[in-house]
Amino acid sequence: MDDSTFAERQELANTSVFLATPKSAGSTLTTAFKRFCLDGQQDSGSRAARLREAGYVPDGGWRKGFRAFVTNDTRPAVWISREDRLCAVRARAQTGQAAAIRKSIASWFPNARLLASGGAREIWQVGPGEGIATHRAPFGPHLNEITLARIQL
């Protein structure tokens, strides 16, 4: 199930795997997360349209209910779920990301409550049944990735 255009497939073919999941500064990571995962319509169709308007291209079709959108610059990859239960940004780890994420969560959700913190992941409850999570993959295919996700609890 891939609705990618011929042009999008060509652009994707010329995108390095290291740019598809780039090193992104903390501010770039959190700005993309706010823009695509917190603001605007929350359904997958609206998110996909906003991503395409911003210059992202789909990295193939839906796989196991998820779809990634990438660019060939330093903006993080964005993952969305078909059922609108998850929206995430992913980048290779870089200094300053953890501090930027904590600062942004405190700004976006002043009543956020840290539920879990240990090693590779942190989870904050930000509303009834809603959370923000980080996950670090220290041995990922693109070397030490971080994912910032909006999740259902």
C-alpha cells in the first residue's frame, strides 16, 4: 500500500540512509515533533499531507500499520501510525537532545508527570491516556538513534 508518486520514489532513491535518519539538533528534533505530532489534525491523512507539503517523502508504503517520511537534510524522520495512535520523530543521537526534549515537554505540558525513566527510555504522562516517550537505540542501523513519540497509555 504505497501511494508514493514517481517523483517521490526518485527523491527517496537519492537519499542517503544517514540523511534519512540524520543527526538533528535538539531544537530541530523538538520543532519537528511539535509541528507534526502535536499541532494540527491528528489523523494519518492530514499528517501525511503536512509532511509532503514540508518536503518530506514517504519511505515506501505502510508496514505493519506504520509509515515513515524522510528528507535529505537534517530534519528528523517522522513516523506515523495508520490508526493515529502514534506519531514519532527519529534521528541519530547528538549532544543537547535530552535537554531540549525535557525543556520542550515542560513547556508544552506543564503538568507532565515522569512515569518511567531508565536506561534507554523515558515516558511522561501528559494527559488522560496520553504520553510522550523517548527511546534510545544504542545499536541501531544508523548508530545510536533517538525516537521521540506521542503515544497512547
